[in-house]
Amino acid sequence: MMTKHFTVDPAVWALFPEARYYVLTIAGVDNHLTPNDEKEDRQRLAKASQAAQGFLTNPTFSQNDVVAQWRQAYQQFKTKKGARSSIEALLKRASQNKTFNPINPAVDLYNAISLTYAVPCGGEDINQLVGDLHLGLAKGGEAFKPLGADHDEPALPGEVFYYDQVGAVCRYFNWREAQRTMLTETTEEMTFIIEDLNEEQDQRSKVAAQALEHYIYIKGNKRC
């Protein structure tokens, strides 16, 4: 079923003309978390958390470049109060030396990649998308049930979000994931997206995308 396409709407390019998006899709995945996977993923996440410390050189968390750049980006469109990029949330946990517990192999992988290179990275279940995947500005009211919620939280007018024909897939770039398209242990076809805002971030995104591809296609055996 891997016939879906990803497009960025002109309105997003107008806001962030230097941004880049790296997309990797894969089929035939066994995403179940085995005991061996859990041990390996826990080690990978711990190593990635240590690597993330290199991006936290300022004792004032908000003054670190990655955090400051994404906060500035979030000021350019409508968001809920306190919404932060996924990379800030990960870096915050790393700065507090919190343990990253395994979720499932695919999610653990993109979290480790994100921490290691300080770039937002997320993933979607391709078979749960209805039509193509887009990054654009919301009209407002698009359906969205976030991960872990039991009620709908529709998109706000003017927010940057990923969407398909049904509604929002992920809001505020890679901030909050929809239950509908999240990666689970039963996901067999998935797409990963790495985001960046400028040339400096893009240098890391390129390496992050290569590392992600290498792990999935070269080192792995169709297991994430």
C-alpha cells in the first residue's frame, strides 16, 4: 500500500523558506518489542541521551540554540499555550537525566535519532493514513484525538500541522501525535519524517536521515 505521497503546502514554505524535510518509508516491518529488543533499545536510548548533552551547553535550558530556534519558530503560528517541539521535550528529559523507557522498536529508533542529532523526528503508520500526507496550515476544526486522550482536540486556525483527508495527523510540526496514525507493534508499513529550520540544523538532519536509513536497511533485518 506504499503509494502515499508527502507534500508541503506553499503557506508553510512562506513561513519557513529554509526548512527541509527528510522522509523515509519502509514496508515489511516487524515492530513487536521482544526482550532482546527492549534491552538493545534501552541501551540505544541511554547512549542517545548522553549524546544530547552536547547540545545543552548553556545552563539556562531555553538559551540553548536548538531550543531557542524552535521556540522562535513556534511564535510564528498559532499554538496552544506551552506547546513545544518534540526535540525540546526530549532534550528537557535528557537535561534532567531522566530514563527513556522503550515503547516499541520504531518509536525507540526515531527518539534515539532525534536525541543524537537534536532534530525533530516522528513516524506514522502509512496504512492508517487516508489519502496523502501534507504539512500545511490548519483552517481550524480539523479532527484530532491526541495520543493518550479520550476526546477530540481539533486543530486551531493557522497552526502548522500534518494532515490527511480525515483530519490532523500531528500538530505543530512534530509536537503531538494522533492516536489514529501512531506507530504500534502491529504497524508494518511506516514513514519517518525529520524536520529542520535552517542550514545549520540541516547539516545534522542529513546525517540523521543517513543514520536512520543505515540502521533500517543495512544493519537491520527488517526489524526496527
